[in-house]
Amino acid sequence: MMDERKITGRTVLIGMVLFFGVIFAVNGTFLYLAIDTWPGLSSKQPYRQGLDHNNILAGADAQKKLGWRSVVSGDASQLDITMTDKAGQPIPELVMKVIISRPVGSEEQYTMALTEKQDGSYHTPLSLPLPGRWIVDIRASHQNGPSYRLSHELIIKP
């Protein structure tokens, strides 16, 4: 003989309370961990960067009018950057600096100055702790002249 079990209103109520209770507990845990582990800031000086926003936009317009282009290549041992102007001609005698960082999660940054190998081609030895995706933030300028800033993605293979 089979033991028949009836579904009553009380059974449904207990099931729904348990179901939604588990969902609320899991969501609450995720919310707590998300808020607790991320400070909410992506910059050490957000106020100053916010004040400087209009200057950044003006610099971007000036850079766009210059028409300079940069090409980044490299591997685990070296970084090469080629700079060209609007007409595709190499740009010599730039003061070139790069900041290399991870796109997510790490506060590590590596700042390097590049030396010119030939007109428009700049080079630096590279020694990064891990392979993978890196962001190369280029800052180039002529002495007392126009400046250029752009970020590129660089993949370092193991």
C-alpha cells in the first residue's frame, strides 16, 4: 500500500519560504562580499582627476588634430613602439615614456622610458612578472611641443 501524502497550504507556504529564504541568503552573501572587497575607487586622486576633466578633453582634441599614430609590439623581453604623423612619416626625437599595468585587479604599474632606435621607432627592454594581457599607456612629446597619449593592449605569451 502506498503512503499518500497530501499537499496542503501549509506545505506550499513552508516550501516557498524555504526557497526564497535560500535565494535571499545567497544574494545577501554575494552582496556583502562584493561591497566588502572593492573600495569603489579606481584612482588614488579621483577629485583632482575630475577637476582636470576639461583639460583632458581639450588635450584629446589637440591630439586628434595632430593625427599621430602609434603601433605597439613586443614580447616578454622587449617593447617596441612606432610613432607616425598624419602623413604616415616617422616622428623622430620624441621623449617617450610608458606605464604598463594589468587591466583588472592589480595595483602594479611599471614605468619605463624608451630610447629611439631609428626615426620614429622606440624600444625598451621588458621584464614583466606574468604573461597575459597588459595595458601600455604611451606618453610621448617633443621638447616644448605637442604631446601624445594613448593606451594599447599588449598580450605577452608564456
